[in-house]
Amino acid sequence: MFMINDFSIQSDISSQNRRNRERITYSGEAVLRWSHDFDTPVRYQVIDRSEGGMQIVSQFPLSEGMTGVVTRYLPEGKSVHKPMMVAWSSSEPDDDGYHCGIWFFGSN
């Protein structure tokens, strides 16, 4: 019988960088419109972003799998249309709020 030690798998995975795109620190906000309430734009602080996604801070926990569209970046006011999904969300807030990973998908 062959057995795998899950400790060795975990340490191997944690040493790998799962991102293939560089994240750039961003000091601004993003306006998101969630699929469940598209008529209500919501502003979020952006920590960093890349072509494939961004990290935001929310005052309320977001559920993994929530979808919507990024419509604007502030303060520059750049209008965009990026379909997105919550990839992960912290379970406990820090002093700023809940940190959440946003994944962009589909066409830009």
C-alpha cells in the first residue's frame, strides 16, 4: 500500500506561487456591481491589482463565488467592464476590513 504524507504536500504547495501575473500595489478604489443587485454600485478600496484580478477590502464579508462587474477605477475615473468573481475572502476582518481576492474572467 502506498501512502502520502499530507504534511509534505502542503509544504510543497505553499512554496509555489499560484499567480502567473504580477500584482501591482494600487492606491485607489474600484466600483463593483454585483449580479444579485446590479443597480447598486459599491465602492471598494483596492490593495493591489493585475490583469487577472485584484485584492479589495470590504466592510462586510463577501461570499466566494459571488459574481459581478467592475465598472470604474477611482480616482482616475476610468470606465471599464470587467466580469469578475470573488475567489476568496478572509474569515476575520483586520483594522481595514475583510480582504477579498477578485478574479477577472471573460472578455475585457
